[in-house]
Amino acid sequence: MNDSTFHIKINDVEYEAHAGEKIIEVINQNNIPHPQICYLPSVDPIQTCDTCIVEADGELVRSCSTLVKAGMDIKLDSVQAKASQTEAMDRLLANHSLYCTVCDNNNGNCKLHNTAELMNIEHQKYPYTPKVDSSEVDMSHPFYRYDPNQCIACGQCVEVCQSLQVNETLSIDWEADRPRVIWDDGVPINESSCVSCGQCVTVCPCNALMEKSMLGNAGFMTGLKPDMLEPMIDLVKEVEPGYSGIFAVSEVEAAMRETRTKKTKTVCTFCGVGCTFEVWTKGREILKIQPSDGPVNAVSTCVKGKFGWDFVNSEERLTKPLIRKNGQFVESSWEEALTLVAQRLGEIKSQYGKDSVGLISSSKITNEENYLIQKLARQVFETNNVDNCSRYCQSPATDGLMRTVGMGGDAGTIKDIAQAGLVIIVGANPAEGHPVLATRVKRAHKLHGQKLIVSDVRKNEMAERSDLFIRPKQGTDQVWLMAVTRYMIQQGWHDQGFIDENVKFFSEYKDILEKYTLEYAENITGISKETLIAIAEMIRDADGTCILWGMGVTQNNGGSDTSAAISNLLLATGNYRRPGAGAYPLRGHNNVQGACDMGTLPGWLPGYQHVEDDEARAKFEAAYGVPIDNKPGLDNINMLQSISEGKMKAMYLVGEDMALVDADSNHVDKVLSELDFFVVQDIFFSRTAQYADVILPAAPSLEKDGTFTNTERRVQRLYQALPNLGDSKPDWWIVQEIAKRLGADWGYQHPSEIFAEMASLSPIFAKANYETLEGWNSFLWGSHDGESTPLLYEDGFNFPDKKARFALSDWVEPYSFAEEFDLHINNGRMLEHFHEGNLTNKSKGIQAKVPEIFVEVSPELAEERGLEDGALVRLISPFGAVKLNALVTDRVQKNELFLPMNSVNKESAINFLTGPIYDSRTNTPAYKQTKVRMEVLSNKGKTPLPKTNPRDKKRHPQNGVEVERKWHRSDYIHLTTK
Amino acid sequence: MAEPITHIQRPTFTDEQITEQKLEALKKQFANNEDALNKVLDIVGELHDIGVLEAADAALQAKEKIAKIVLEQVSREPVTNLLNTVMGATGAVMAADPEQMTKLIKSTMAGVDAGSQFVQEDQKIRVRDLMKTLKDPDINRAIGFGIHFLKGMGKELKESN
């Protein structure tokens, strides 16, 4: 036992404890029941409720905020401790009317109910009186309500809003006669700066904050009309049994609910962060999303994950296979559709050869399904022509990492990002694109002294919060990255010891850096020398630097090289092989990482084994019983070219709206219509599906089992929450049926068998299986022995000699446009919508917050062109045109425009402007390098962003819940003695 | 050359066709559950014969009204009083020591037996008899219990006030 481990006594029994632990942590680790209404492990002690008071060495203290000491003698139920806890609870209950049996929150997990019961509270010492008129119950928000008359003012909602989500909207009005929660300065919720992340609702220990989807819906008697419900509540109170009587009845009712409410763990599909939570369902209806123990997110979610699932029950879901017949899509049986698909694809393969069929997989479907699609390609069609949509976003990041450190994944986990001394975000907007990951940066920055640098052409939320915000000229990030690296080496601020031990080609790299002087960088990027030096100093001074990047880097013609330059900088400064540091490309979709891991890539077999690796290929050849081509196949972009050239005749595309998400959509439309046979598998009738010969109705994540791999390389299981809608089927079932009709009878009964086969062929997954992944457990790939590896490269980099390599590339000048195209148009996500929006636009609540698409125009450009909010403009690029309304905002500056990507409409979708410009190493379209000219069609109109949207609302930051203000109230009598 | 199709031709069924499909599905259900369904029909027949179905039907149709009446009735003070009394009494009984209660009830029964026997004998008790009986260990025990019972009850009454 070392100094930091010692014994303490709780109720005269000895327990082991560690220095730095709070008393309550030891109590909870040992499963000793103890009241703790406002205790929330994800945040610092809130200290508002006083129910956790204990007697420690003779003093009454809050166990949530008091550190253990060696030999401490703690009494949980001494007379004084009990009296304090009971008084604390009585004070809370004066704010809360107990009508548990008819309350929608009576689901066995109501913290207030359970604590009152645990404490054997029988009667209300201070009678309940409502705080406000019942008309002040706030129902304004589309997704949740606040009832001040049920609120015990414990402040957990405020703490998560201020210090975990860090949106800084909620506070408690401690100076009011009866303290309650307020939004901003007391506005209705729907008009506040609230971003609808729902964390306040998740952590509320009672029914004050409730999901509207639960109201009148969760219980057997909660749907009663008020003229019935109120007399019933009155009756319960009139009869006044001890609370234990009420609790007994309500527990019977809660037990009945258990039989009807199904709670299923799932993994969120709205970005690559990998939040996990339980989805509560009643039949096909989604009651709510309840996060709790997810390894990534704990209690956190964003608006989409918490509230954005309406698409699952949308009437627009495809529920039957459709076959093109005489210029129409006609519903068919599975048998007919599958037979036709197998027959036509088989015919085309035998008639035109192996390269005549291409497969495109999806970053939204599971690992098991991706594995099967590559297996179908390689075993049945005998081709490496298989790719996934990471080609559109993440391939350059993977390439940059493969070249330098050897593994295409985040260096560590979200915990490393939270722990870093400095976070640099380059060309990414995680507050909207990766909301829960961004909260961990915002929290560390607000509370733990983490520094933040943001490099982006657009002023997003992270930029507003940063210590240093730079706006380099579009497409020049690599130049400032290299100049900062060069300067640091010149100053001797690099980590020579780390380089000597770990990295090759340092002198060659220094040669490459030679031209990247501060002057050169200032000239190219527009960032001043002083600012570049400031960046270098911040990296020098930081205890660990994490660099996060996204599409602002990768979707450029130099995307791969810029990614490598990021990795180079981290290598030069020793920011690998240690916690709180490293490279973090932010994967955009739930399973971008997994799709690549599973080998739906033209050059890679599952588990990052290259097709040119004879040994690896032989292993798969033996398993699949066919020879596998030792040359990489065609990627998405090559496939379209091959179709144009008349070589590729058929395509099987799963879960990808290629006609919207690929650059230069006008061209893609044309190419897709040239296919002889085109199979599209989707849950909706997408734009791409319009070109199909057969459309196969797939099932979304909530309707199947499987695994997803998040941006941290973390594999997590999802469980089937709902039955398949109509005749829709899980993708793995469909792929297997097609294979079967082409002579390959795989015979999988469950995705676990597919995962097991994949793991048996992929060393990095060797020790992962469905048992180790049970429930909230997860597995992070990253070692050749197949162990779970949260932090990469601890045993050296992923090359045979264990050494990393500096990538030796100059920067690539951005594509240049004719002078008439004078405005740069940027594009990206909005928080409320996923990708092009065909999932989230099925949610009424989300549509109410962001009903339409618009283009952001800077105030200076608006003035120059004489336009105001709502003006109708036409944007014309060399490749196409769109027409939409303008929103004037200083998030963009000068000649920069921003077009959110959530449009499924040809009139407004960004990719009718983007062109065939590609990253030189990976063929990823340079979506961010697009220029347009603008025609003003009318110079004003209705502003396209409603007043109920949180953007541009003033936040109300404060230091958490600020319990001191409660303690300073004249009517507050302390229950502690210290 | 595949032209994009923006419309899905979904089969439209006439009302008769939809009815036909539903009947077909039902027929299958019936065939698969013949025994169980026969039993259900028997039970339904019985219930109908004794008029239960009619009453239940009427009650269901008036469910909201009835619920309100019941609520109004049980919310009246005499009823809430009764509920409170019953719950209070139940609570007290729940708090009592079961072993002691059993002993007490058995003793009371034995007392009642002995008492009844005495009444049937038609005898009179004089003061001297009374003094003498105090020496009887059984009677002494019962009186001792009575005195201490009164003491305990008096104390509780004081605390309740």
C-alpha cells in the first residue's frame, strides 16, 4: 500500500480509499446506500441539496465535496447526520408535489422518489406550496418542458448547462423569493440561447424537466385529462398516508411500466463521436433517449441524439423493394427483387468481366455490414472495386497519418483531448459537427485552464471561445503549420530527444521546411508573424498538444499533405506516445472509421491489411476460397470515370446519397443515368435512388444489432430496439441474400458471427468479440496483438522499425478560378441537421428551429451589394448554380460565403456548385475550394432563421450553479458544522 | 440510359381488396388457434347468458362518468376519513409485534371462554371472593397486564396530544 492508499471507517467498518477521492465516491464504490440528490459524477460537486451530509471525525460535512483523509471516521447515520439529511430532504420536498403514480417520471429511476423512500421519509415537514401560477409551466420548446412547481432547485441542470455542455443558458435565480431555474435572463425557453442538447432534462432528478415525448405517454394513468387527474392528485393528498404508502402504489405502477417500456442500448448515428444511450420505446413509439453510462458521453447528448429520431417512424420510409418498370417504380416482393439483382449483376460480371461491377458502402451502416459488402465484392464479384464515403471526407486524414505514424485513427480518446494543455482546431467546427466532443474542450477551457487555438475561415463557436483565432486564406493551413514547425525547430523548442528516439528523415524534413519562413507564411496565409510566434509559444508552453481537424483541411487539393503536416508538427514537438496529446481527425459519420476498418476500401482488406501484402491476401484467399487481386481497385471517383468510359456497367450502392454528396452533382446525375444496372439500398427514397433499377429497403440502426466504431477507434454494440418497419430488412441480411443467390451461402444467423469471422482474419481485432463488447463495454483497436488500446503508439509507431516518419511534402496551391468568380463559398454542417438532412428534416421540432436553408453573407459584402436578411440571391460557379435566401452575419467576413450542407434540393444544395477538383493523393473532392459569383434577385425578404433559433442569442455564463449565493440567503440555515 | 424517376407507383387497393386481405390474415389466425378460440367462444357465451356482458358493455361506455362518480364519492370527507382510519389502524397493526399479538389474542380467547363458563353457572361474586381471587396466579397475571396496559395507553395518549 503506498501513501495515496489508506483506510477509512464508514459506520465502523474499514474501507480502502485513495487520496483525492471524495467521501461519497468511497461510499458509492462500496455500494452503501446513501442519499445524494444533487451528486453528479460528470461535474464538480454542486452542493445545493445537503442530503449527502455525513458526520466525519465529529463534524457535519457534505460527503460530495469533502476529501477523504487517512483514518477518517465517518458516520452516515449518527443522530446529527440523520437529522441534517432529513431536514435537507424536507426542505427539498416543500418544492415538490408528490403524485408519483400519475407522474410520467415514475419509471423506477426517479432520484427524488427513490431517495425519499431510502430515507424512510413519511411526512412532509414543510407543506408543499406551488411557486408560481400553473400557467407559468414553460411548454414553449418543441422538445421539453419546465415545471417550476415541481422543481426542487437542486441545480444539476444548471451545472451541466454551464460546466459540461458549456452553453451557458441556464441559471438559478437564487435571490428570488422561491428560487427556480431561468433561461438566459428569464425568457421563454424557446426564445433563449438553448441549443436543445437535452442534458438538463437527462439529469433532472424529478419531473420538473421532462421530454415532451414522455408527457401523458409514459405511465398507465398519466394520460388522464386534467379534470380527472387533478381530483386524483387531491385525493392522494387528502388521504395522506405516509409517503411509504404512496411509494408502494407508485412502485406497483412503475413495475407495470417496466413490462411495457422497452429500454435498449444503442449507439448514436448523427456523428462520429460515438455517444451511447438507452432508447425507451413503447411499441414503435420512441418515448425518450436516456444517456447515463456511455464511455464517451456519460450523460451528454446533442439535439440530434436526444431528440432527432423521428425519421425512424417517418411515413416516407421505404418499406418494400421497388423495381423500375416502364418508367415507374413498382413495389415487389423480396424474392423478385433479390432474384433480379443477383441475376443482372451476375450476368454483367460474366459478360463484361470483373471490373464491370462496383460496390459503394456506407459510413452509416454497421461494421458487420461493411465487412459483408467487401466480402461480396472480393469473394463473389472478385473485384477490389469497393469504396465508402470516407472518400468524400476522411481519406486525406487517414493518408496523412498512415504516412507519418502508421495508423489511420485518433491517437487517443476524448479523455486525452480533455486533458491536453493545448487544443488546436484546424478547419473544423466541432461545436456543431461533433457537439459532445466539443463540450469536453469547452469544459476544459472554461474550468481547467486548457488553451485553445482555432484556425478557420469562419468564426464558429469554438473560434469565439478560443484564446487565439486565426483566419488564414482558404487552403493555406499547411503553410502556417510548416512555418510554426520551422520556427520552433529554429528556436530549439522542438523535442530533439523524442525525434532521435522515434522519428526518421529529420534532416530531409528540415530541408523541406527551409522555405517556410515566417515572412513567407505571412505572405501566403495572411497571418502575421507575431501571431505565428504566439502559436509556437503556446505549443512550447503546453503540457500536451492535441490537434483536431476536419473537412476544412481534408476537402482541399492538398488535404492529405496538410494532414501529414499536422502529424509532422506533433512529431517534431514530441506530442505522440503520451496522454493528452496527438492527432485527432474528427470523423464525421457514426461509422466512417468502422467502414474503413472493415476494408470497404479499394486497397485495404479488413483490419488495415493491404491487398499488396501477399501474406495477408493469402489468408483472405484461403478464407474466401477465391484469388484476390493484388492491385487496389477503383475508388468512388474512379468508378464514376469508369462508368463514363463505358467500362463499369453496374453498381451496387448502399446507404449513400451520391447524387447529392459527391462534388459536381450535375455531372454525377449524368453518369449514374449511364449505368446498365444500378441497385440502391437505403431507408429513404433518396435523390440517388431516382436513378436506380432496383431499390432495396434497408433498416436503420434502431432496427438491428451490430457494432459501430467511433472517431476514437472505439467499437461499441447497438441492440435492436424496434422491429423492422414494413418489409424493410437489415443491410447484412440483404447482402447475404444477394450473395446466396450468386452461389455463396454464408449462413450467418446473427451479426455476432460476422464480427467473429472478421476478428479471426484481422489481428488488430483479435481479442474483440460480442461478449467483451456487452452492454456499455467497448473495445479500441490499435495493437497487433489485438488488445484494446486507448492510447496508440505506446510501444512505438506502426512501422516494422517502430519509428515514425516525417512526411516530405510541400504545400499545394489551391485551385484557381477565373476572376469573375469573386466569392469563396464554404460549406459545412449545422448543429441541428445531419449531413444533407434527409434524416433530421423528418423531425418537426428540428424543422421548427431550422426550417430552411440559406447562405451566410458577411455584413461588408451585404453592404457592398445592397442586400439585407432574406434577400434572394443566385450563386453561380463554373459547374452549376443555386438560388436561395441570404442571412447576413459576421460569422463570415469579406468575400466569404457559407452554405450549410443540409439541403436535399437541387435549388440549394452545395454540390451543384462544387467541381471536379481533387486531393492529389486520395481523390477526395476539394469541396472547400469553390468560388462563385452572386446575383442579387431581390434585396430583402423574410429572415431565413427564425427568432426561436439559438444563434446570435446572448449567453449567460456563470461559474456553475453558484451555490454560495444560496448559502448567503438570509433564510438559509446551515446544516453543516464546518 | 436511366432517366431519374421521382415518383413511386404504390399499388392502390380498393376497400373490398383491403377487407379481403384482412379476412385472409384473420382466417389464418383462426385456423392456427382453433382450440383456444373455441374456448373463448364458450366463455363469451356463458357470460352473455348471465347478462355480464351487457353490464360490462354499459359500464365501459360510461367509464369516464363512472370514474368521476367514484372519484367524487371517495373524495368526500366521510370516505377519506374512513380511508384514513383504516390506513391508520392498518399501520398500527403493521407496527405491532406479531408474537405478542398472537399471545394476547389467544389469552383473550381463553378469558372469554372462562368468562362464559362463569356466566352460565349463575354465581355471584362477593368482595371477599374478589380479594381471594387476587391470590390466584392466573388472575393476578391478567390484572397485572391490565394495569400496565392502562399505563402504556395513558402514556401514548399524552404523547399524541
